[in-house]
Amino acid sequence: MEKLLFFLAGLPAAFLAERLILRFTRLAEDLDDEEDGGRPQRRLPWQDGPWPARLRWAVVIPIPGFMAVAASRFDLLQAAGVSLLVAALLICTATDLLRYRVPNAVTYPGVLLALTAALVMPDANLPSAVLAALIGGALFLLLSVLTRGGLGLGDVKLAVLIGAALGLPAAYQAMVLGVVAGGVVILVLFLAGVVGRRQAVPYAPFLALAAVIVVLTQGAAFAPL
């Protein structure tokens, strides 16, 4: 019964997530126009024409299914927290794919909520959440400096969110999986001529989707399995 209820609740949640993605990408586009004086930027194939709308819906369609999985693996309150985390990660996936942006309106409240949940939820592990957030943020900040912005500050903030939500060692596993998957996919896109050597490529989707897989299979700092 809980699985069905969570699945049904996931239908309006998916619609709301799609609306939020649209809003965040429009805000990001306006900001880019201000920063670049309205000059057009080179876009990736899925950022033009009918593809942005298709991509938004493709990203949010799994939300009801993910929520049903969360209901089958966690207690009611934990499943609600995991569902909210998964939706936030998918929103970050879409906004980065479409506009190279990870919304502060998602990551900042997400970190706060994750740490609060790790403090108050039964059997949660606050020290693990704090440590993973600090390590993840520091590591990706270093990578951002070393790659001269190849990894942006949005990726750094997403790493903090993943660390705060998953704790150790799950956050470490998610970040390694995301980095490896991102490297492989970007290499394939480069060899196929889809992206160039200096072309910006969204990296947050790999981290976010890896975190979704890990949290649903191994739990979170606030929702241990």
C-alpha cells in the first residue's frame, strides 16, 4: 500500500519538478544573457529546439517509480526524505544539462535539510554526514581549481549536498561512480565529435544520478538500511 501511495504522490511531484526545472533554466538563461551581453552561446545538441522540453520530462518521469522504491526500502518518514532528495538530484541533473547551472535554491536548502535530518531522524549519523560534506566539498573545490573551472562551483555545492545526505562511505562511492561515468561519457562524446576540447560539458548529472543509485541501494546518512 505504501508503495502505491508513494507512486501516486510521485505523479504531482514529477509535474512540480518539471515546472521548477523550467523556471530555473529560464532564470539561468536570463543570467547568462546579462553576463554575456546577450551574445549567443554555443549549445549542445539537446539544448535547442524541442529537446529541452523532452529532456525535462525524461528526467522527471522516473520520480514516481523512484518514490515507490524508496517506500519499499525505508520507513515512512525516511522514504519521504529519500524521495525529496532524489527529486532534488534530478532537478540538478536537468538544469545542468540544459543551462550548465546547479541551482543554489536546491543545493543550499538541501544541505540544511540533510544535516537536520541526520540530527533528528532515528539511527541517523550526523558526524558521518558532516564529515562527508566537508570532504566532498573540499575535494571538488580542489578539482575545480586544478581544472580551471572545468568543474564549476555548482559541482562543488552538489558534492556538499551529496556528502551531507549520504554520509560515509556511501557519498564516497557515489562520487567515484559519478567521476568515472562522467569521464567515460565525455570521452565518448569527444571522440564522436559532439563536444570539442574546450566545450563546456555538464558534469553534475553524473554525480547526481550516481547518488540516486547509491541512496536507493545503500541508504543515506539520515536513512540507513
